[in-house]
Amino acid sequence: MEKNYLNRVVWVVLAVVLVLLGLYWLPEIKIGDWTMRKVDLLADLRNGAASVEPTATGTAPNPDSLTVAQKAALKLPLLDGSRLTHDQQGNVVTVEDSIMSALAALLPQRKGVTSIIDMSGGEPGGMTMFYEALAQSDSRTVRIAVLGDSFIEGDILTGMLRELLQQRFGGSGCGFLPMASPATSSFRRSVRQSSQGWSAHRTSDRAGYMATYNNITGSYFNGSDGAWVDMEASGANYRHSGSCTSTSFYYLGGGAMGSVTAFVNGINSGSYSLSSNDPVGVVTVRGNITQAKWQLGSSAGIVFLGASMDGDRGVAVDNLALRSTRGYHLTDVSDRILTGFNQVRPYDLVVIMYGLNIAFKGRRNFGDYCKRMDVAIDNIKRCMPGAGILLVSCSDHAERGSDGLRTMPEVLALNQAQKRVAINNRIAFWDLYSAMSGVGGITGMVSRGEASSDYTHLNFKGGDHLARLLYDAIILGYENR
């Protein structure tokens, strides 16, 4: 007679279900910055309930006074010191969102465009002077610095932004380049760069980076005698990057002696002394340039920054991406070097777009970020008084939880912190997260082949897409200035 094991199977299944249900009550397990996902068999049932999203440190004042419907409408995590108010529809919102919405309502609207919100009131630090500069682009160079991390590395997003602006306002060349960069040498489309003999030091390095040489690019280089950097313009993907009218070589001054030789389109264009007493020295060669090479004769302890390929008028866009950075190096750069760099390469707009290395899993407190950005923005305003400042919010990043793919709550909390920074410092703000949400968010971009399967980084197709959204925002502001 065969034994009936059905009862045992039922008990085993029941035991497994009870264990899985019990795992929900385990405390959060963290290893460094990594947090283990919570097991929640009842996630779908919980998602149907009206509740506030997981919050950052700090809670809404008098939360008991909120109705269930108001709590359900409050989707963004709160930060320390957050205050709540109501929008015109009676929904509970943060004060930051209320201010942003009120200012956005005063701006011209265009379907599919997420407007740039300018908190400057026309004072330095906003978009007014930048728009005025664009109106003069037929007679001078309008220069934009885009500071970011691996999200824009290799000229992703900035390559198309540069091309669109140069189509509209003129200009040529790929802008500023570090002496050596793995991204530029391997996959950047706007220029083919190769180099030899340089020792790189980046602010993201755990050791060896000297604060004395800190600068807006976040990196500097030592070069051996004979070190060289070769830049060949490429117009295959971005037509206006295919040639330029000037190439420049940048180094930190201070009286040290050295020399560099320029080769333009393969022809020796002369040797130049590197002996500037200014904070930042520059050597420039002009012509009809498709390829430029700079080679050291002697370096004698000089610290080097990079080289560039530019036009003499129109728009220039510098991609100053630095992998793994949070942008905190901007708080420590000396006035002398920041002012000196701005003297030889003056910017009309500084775009700040960090986020990948700030909104990491499990982070709930962005108070330190806000304080550091306050200092960084004050430094830029003081040392680069002719530049507008545009803070771009953290992009959408998704994580897979028990309820499927969703935007990381840390991204939403950082978004609120960045709005607060923009408001407190009276600069401009562009909500990249909202712009991405309008095209399906990062999950929609992955499904269209515009972003990688890590649901974080863009590819060139996605970068070009977002560049058009930012370009549209800039043009909307410019045409209604």
C-alpha cells in the first residue's frame, strides 16, 4: 500500500509561506552602501493602500491633521526642515514644490517642454545674462560648462546639446578635453583623442589628489618630457564638431618654466614657452583645424589641465564629466584658480548635474549635500560673476523591489533637496526627473533602447533624446526672455 504524502506537502508549503511572511519583519540589513531588499509577499495588497511614500529623515509637521487622501497625494519623501503647504487644488505639497509650481505657472508653456525655473529674479546667477549672451553669439563665443558624473561621461547628452545649440547659434569644435580620459579615447563620438606620458590625478581618487591644484574640472595632470595629446575632430555624428578655428593648451601658472610644441593638421605650428605667472596659463593656435596635437618639450614640475578645440564665435559646450564624483570638489577649489580659469576660459553658463553618486541606496539625509552645494554655488558666483548657474535635478533611477521596478525613493528625496538648493541660492533649476517622467522615465527609456539595463545610465541614443529636451527648455526661455 502506497503512502499518501499529500499532507506532508501541504505542511511544507504552509511552513515556507509562514517563513516568507516572517521575513518581512526582519530588520533592514546593510553592508556598506548596499541594502538588502525586503521580502514582502503582500506588496501588491500594501500598494493599494493610501499612505505616504517612505520618507527621508524628518516628517511632516502635524501629520495627524492630514486626511488619508492628502497623505496619498503626498508622493515625495520629506527632508529635514521640510514644511508643507497646499497647492491650488488643495493637495498637500512641500513648500519647495509650491514655489516651483507658482513660478512655472508664470512662464510660457509649450507642450512636451519642462521649463527652466529661474529663481534669480534677474540677478546674477540666473539665466538672464546667459540669454543675453546667446543674442550676441554671432560676434563672440558663448561658453557653457556642464559639470557631471558618469551620466554624461564621453559626451553623452552634451554632444547633442552642443550640436543643437551650434546649429541654432553657430560655433564649432568639441570644447575642452582633459589631457587623458578613458571615455574620450574609447567611445566619445565628437572627437578622437589619444595621449601618452600623462599621470592623471582626479578628485575621486582615494589618495594622491592634491587640493592645492584643485580646479573646476576636478582633475589635473603631470606630464613627462615628450608627453603628448592628440585630438582629431569628428563630424560623423555631430557635424559642427568636425572642425574648429582654434586649439588651446591649459596649465597652472606660477612661474615654472617649460615648453610645448603645437602640430595643426600634422604640420608643426611652432614651440611656445610655458612660463605664465597667472593662476592659469594658456597657449592658443588659430587656423582651419581638423586635427591638433600638443607635445611637451620640457615640463619642469608644471601642472597641466587640458586642451580644447573651439570656434571663434557661436556656442561652445565643455563636457566636464568626472566618473564617481559628487561634485564636492567645487567647495574646495581656491578663488585664485577658479578665477584664473574663468579669465582664460570665461563661462556664460555653468550647468551642475550630479546625482548618481549622491542618491545611493539607503541614503535619507541630504543636509550635507545642501550645505556643500551652497558653498560650491557661492564659489562660482564669486569667482565667475558673468556666469548663470543652472542646477539640473538628479535623473530617474529605478530599482527592482517586491512590487517590480520603481523609482528609487532616494532620487525623489534628492530632487527635493536640489529644489531647496536652487531656491535658497537664487539660481535656475531644471527638473530632469520630471522631463524623463514625461517620456516614460528610465524604464521607458530602457524599453526603447535608450538606456542600459542597470536602469541608471544612458547610451548615446538616450543622451541625444534628453539633450533635445534640455535644448527645448533653453530655447523656450531664450525666446521669451
